[in-house]
Amino acid sequence: KTLFSRVEFPRCDISLTDAEIINAFRKNLDTFISICQIHGVKPVLMTQANRVTDDPLYQRLNQEIRDKQKAGITVIDLARLIPASETYLYDPVHYTDAGSLLAANVITESLKNI
């Protein structure tokens, strides 16, 4: 049971609790951030724009990314900046051409500020 299996392959039978998934995700974020900082690289995290409406865990993982802003990590919140519509996402998580263009513009503008 991973994030994508819950959305794209809902019949996955691996038994992890949401708390275990969140804890592992948080540890992975912290590891990524630490590795970047050790090497003098400024980490930039992004939430994932989506049309997922029936999986609170999915939204919680985006929130875990947002929470890293409290530690001074740059976060580009694509989930809030890209409308959750078929214009921008052709399925729950993949961009259309218009979505890709909007994401590129949002990322570009956000990176100008760091």
C-alpha cells in the first residue's frame, strides 16, 4: 500500500497503516533535506497537484511537505496553485499540456524568489 497504489491500483494488499506511511514519508523528506544541506544545496520541495478527493492520506502527505516551510525549507505548493480540474490534470495526478505549462510557470516564478 503506497501512495500511488492507493490512487492508481486500489487492490494492493500490502498492510501498512496510514501512520506508518506518513512516518516513512516524513523520514524520507528529512533525509532528502539533510543530504541537500550537507552538500550545500538548498532543498526545494513541491506538493503534487491532484484531483484526488477520496483519500485523506494523499492530502496529508502534501501537508507534510507544506509543514517543512516551518523549518525554513522552500516549498512550492502546486496542489494549491494549480486548479484541480480536467483542464490541468487528465486523471487524478497527471498533468495535461496546459497543466504542464502552468506548473512550469509556477515553478519558474517561485524559483526566481530564492
